Amino acid sequence: MYKITREFCLTFLVMFVYMNTYCQDQKPSPELAQMYTNIAEKISLGDYPGAIITSRQALRLAPGNIGFATILGRAQYLSGLFKDARETLYSVSTNTITDTEYYRILAACQYKLNETKAACKTLAEGSKVCRSPGCLYFDLGNIYRATAGEEKAIKAFLSGIQADYSFPSNYRAAASWYLSSENVLWGLIYGEMYLAMLHDTTEDYRLKCDLFTGWQLFLDKLPETAGRDRNVTSKKNTDSDFESAVKQTYLQLTPVISDGLSVENMTMLRARFLMDWYSNCGVKYPFRFFDYQQNLLGNGYSDICTEWLYGQTANRDEYDAWNNFHDGAISRFVEWKKSFPFQPAAPEAGYNKMMAGPGTNRQHD
């Protein structure tokens, strides 16, 4: 299963935009701007001692500058000087800080120093003032997962989707959780949404394997879960109604996969689902991700997308044969997807407000 706790530490190495934090303080002089660039380059090359020295020189020239304090804290953090980094970041006033980098580094230092409650508080405070707080909720969920349990973690990841629906990692984390729960449907949705967004592709193959297994589990249990939904009155719960509508639509299409789940009949299943959904449910339950899939279908990429998603995990020999017959199709689709990535919208991010509770028990760790 996806190891979220590891990613909590790794994200600090790849997800910072230095000049945003620096420019938050003031319009930089050319000299100070050059110093900032030099510090960032030193960090990218692993020269943390050099970055620390230059950052301290810059702070003497620009006392209290949030950007230099933050980048100094980052260099200290990466050097393992967690107490020094924490004190550096404590030295500036948080009243004027609205950049996520500051809060992420401070929380990481506090977490490394076993100040878990303080780290959670830092991330919570940052999420209230930062314009794009998705990464803060993501870090908070990772801390909860390591210290407070899965249910608090999934609440943080879902809150991150609500607050910053364009940040992809919360979708990946939520997908991992739901794919190991009784509510596999949301794991499938969040997982495919993540793969359709611009994201770090490092563990895509692993996620695709989990998703294919999730589809098998979802379809195997569909008669049972869809039947149960029919017996539950949920007129005041649009989230459950949406889920039920999706399940009922797929239930009517189960003859398509009567001979087992393969990429070929999965392609047909997904196309038929979209046709039936937009005939019966699309107006009542607008969902941008289904619109995206409909767009794939209209542009002739739906079958290629399904092959890209599940071909290797379903049957590698058949995938290779398909690629030989459709030479270059996957590459063309991947390039198209980079140019036209899925962009979530706020309303659809809110369909799943169901936090951990009845019906979402974990199946395994």
C-alpha cells in the first residue's frame, strides 16, 4: 500500500518556490535577489553549509526578511539542524506570513523534534491564512497517519481537497485510503482523478495496480452494495445519492463483464457507463471528472486511456501486443494528456463530504 509517511519528508525536497516567499516581504534589490538565487542553487546542489552561511549574511543585510529566514530554516532542516531551523523560523512574525513554505518547514522541524501537537497546530494555522493550503493539509494528514490514526488522516486529506482542489497529492492519499476501505468507489474516483492531473508520476504503476484490483473488488461486490443502497433512504444526503446513482448505473452494465474483467470489456464498460450516465443522471449530478472522461471519448482517446491505465496490470502480454498493433498510440495520448490535464472544480470536490465513519472500515493496513 502507498506509504504516505515517507512522502511527508520527501515533499520538502521538491515543492518550494523560493522567490514567492522572498518577494512577500518587499521588492528585492538586485543584490539581495541574486543572493537569494545563489542560496537556492546551493540547496539544489546539496551545499547546505554554504546555503546557511549565505543566508545568514543576507539576513544581516535584510533583518527580519521572511524569505531569507525561511530559506535559512530550510537549509538548516536539510542539514539535520532541526532546533536551529525552528528557532530561525520562530524569529520572524507569523502575522505577515501567507506562504506555505514557512509553515511546512516549521512543522517538519517540530515533528522531527517530537513536538507533534505543535506541528499540527502550525499546519492548521497556516491553512487558515495561505491561499493554496492543500500541501499543508497533506502534511497534516501524513502526521495524523503516523501518530493519530487513519480516520483523522483521511479527514485532513479530504479537507485539503475541499480547500485546494487543484493540489493533486491529497487525491492520491485519499485514493489509497479508500481503496483499502469498504467504500472502494471513492478510491477509484480519486485515484483516476489524480492520474489525470499533472502530478509526480513516480509511483503511477503501483497506483494503477491498486486501482485495477479495486475495480475487481468494486464490481464483484456491486450487486450486494448497490442492493443495500436501494434500501437506504438518503434524500437529504446528496453524497450518498450520487454514489448510489453511480453504482446503479454500473450494476445495469454488469453483463458487459460477465466473462471476467479485461481491458477490452473494461473499455466497453466505461464507454457504456458514460452514455447511460449522461442520459439519466448527468443533469442531476454534474461531475467534472465524468465530463473529462466524456471528452476523452469524444477525442478518440478513451480506449487508449483505459489501456494506459490498466493494460500492463491486467495482462502484460496482451498490453505488448496491443502496443505493437497501435504503434505510438500511448505516447500520443500521454502528450495530449500533458497538454490537456484534468482540472478539478470546487463543486465536484465537495461530492464526498463523508468522513471516516460507518461503512468505511479499513480492510487491511
